[in-house]
Amino acid sequence: MLQKLRQEFARYRLRQSVFLDDILNELEQIRKRSDVLAITGKPYGHSWRGVYNGACGMFPGHLLALPHVHSQPLLTGAQYQKLADTIRQLRFSRIVFTGFSEHLEVLLEKLCNPQSGQPCYLIYHSSFSQFYRQSRDLYYLNRIFYWYEKGYIRRIAFMKKGLAEAFVRLRNISSFRVLTMIAVPEQVGMPLPGLHIGAFGHEAFRKNLHNQVAAALLFPEAQVHVASGPELDYLGNSHRLILHQFTENYNEFLDTLGSMTMNFYATFSECYGMIIAESLARGVPCLASGSSGFFDWDPDLGRELICDEIDDPNALYRKAEHLLNHRNRLAERGRQYVIRLNEIGWQLLHEFLG
């Protein structure tokens, strides 16, 4: 009850700072740059941050990020209708929803009626591993299929490897796989002096954070950087942990990621592995798992960066020793691989939008 009251108060407070005219002006500026409109949710704390960052890479310059509170609408029904009418008047050739929740569903229903002649395209960012009883991710996927069957959604793309192929066969739907694109800096920064290891996942089970922090601490000289405040005192060595608060400052996060000697992102399940890509793009090798298919286009590089035993901190440590011993070579090869992935990503996005 208390949490619900806090959410309602946050929604009321933010609603006072949201002006529809500002959103409509932004929309008109996007139309001057592109005839494709992508729509997603604004980051709210940690919520929507990964989806938003991925959408920025796929749709630079033509992404409309709508405000919300924990995926709940901030705009009124009349405001969503005005927004939908304006989008139709601007005559975009493609409308792409990237991510899906209650606040986007309100707009989709008003905007993408097949009678208007412009069903939308939709990119889905979750995966089966996130489904459980009363899972919101599963609920949203069912709603996506509902709107697809009613003709509001023309095509669905999945970030997670294997889902497009599965749903083509299981539900006979028009589905595709896409990748996000990551900006690759022209020059890489200098790592911090000494041995610095980033373990920037959060505490969800599938992120495997505790194993990775334990493995990083097995390097006796390492300073280990984490992005949240989990209970890690049981590991000892807490004086070697450095806590970062990245909630609102994405550029600061990327700068920190690029200042590490190496990063760890060996998760049990991942749709894409953006932190892996962001780390490699900045010339920092990243210890990974094979849970996302990220290295499908360079399995040799995958064999060097992927640890098969990610539930074993000692195995992670041994694999990280390899990364450390070959850091310069893997740093340059990783940057080149992200450049190649970006080219593949543009091709896949073009095929999806057709």
C-alpha cells in the first residue's frame, strides 16, 4: 500500500512538469530529420534505461521518449489522442515502438488502428528467462500478440536470439531478430592506473552479480567497481569495492566503463549484452557468457571472452586471467567486432522495417 501511494505521488509530481506542447514540438523536429518515428519510454531510475539506450543506438535523431512512472501513463487520454493525431498528420512512413508497457499501449491503441492504414512495428526486449507466474514481461508479450492479431502491429522484432525463429514456427507470425548499434569512439581513453575491474550488473538473479564480484576480488591487487549497493560484506575485502551511482548519468557510466582494465558481464540470461558491446567499443575487454548470442559473428573471439562455468567464481577468475594476459590484442579486436556488429545491426533493422 505504501509503495503504491509513493508511486501515485511520484506520478502526480512528474505530471506537473510534463507539457504536451514540448512533446509535440520535439515530434515536429524529428519529422524534419526523418520519416521514420521510433517511440519508447524515458528512463525512470533504472527502469527503461537499457531499452532507451538501445533505442538511441538504433534510431539516432528520430526517437521520441515518452515520460511515465514505473511504466504507468503520465499523460491523460485526451493528450494521448492529441499526440496520436499529430503523428498521423506528420505522415511518417514507419512507426516503431521499441519496448512495450501500459503507457505505450495507450498510444498504440489510439495511433495504430488498421483502419487508419498505418499499423506499427514493434521491437520486444525481454525473453523467456524473465517469465514466471504473474510476470509483467509475459503479460506484455501476450498483449503484443493481442494487438498483432487485431492488425495494429505489422511486424515484431526480438532482441533475444532464437525468439523470432520460435514464434515464426509456433504462431506463424512475421517476426525478425534485430541488434542495437553502439557508438564506437574514435579514440579510447586510458585505463586507471593499477588493476580495476568493473562488475556493473544489478542484483537480479539472472545477472549473476555475486559470482562476478567474488571472481574479481580473487585478484588480490584489484579494485572492484560495482553500480549498486548489494550486500557483499560476506566476501570480505569490502575496502576494495568502489560503489558508483549511475542512475541518471549514462555518459558518466560509459566513461567509467571505459576506464577499467577489464569488465565482467557474465550473466545467466541476456537479450543482447549492451554492456559487453559498450565495453568493447571503448577498448576494454569484457568477460562474458554465451547467454545472448552476442559473439555469433565471431566465435573465435567468443571463445576468448566467454566463460562456460559462470556459476563458479574460480572459473571466472581463471578466464579473466586470460583476458588480462592478452588485454591489448583483445581490446583492439573487440573494437573492430563492435564496428562489424553495427553494420550487421543496420542490415537487420532495414530488413525488419522492409
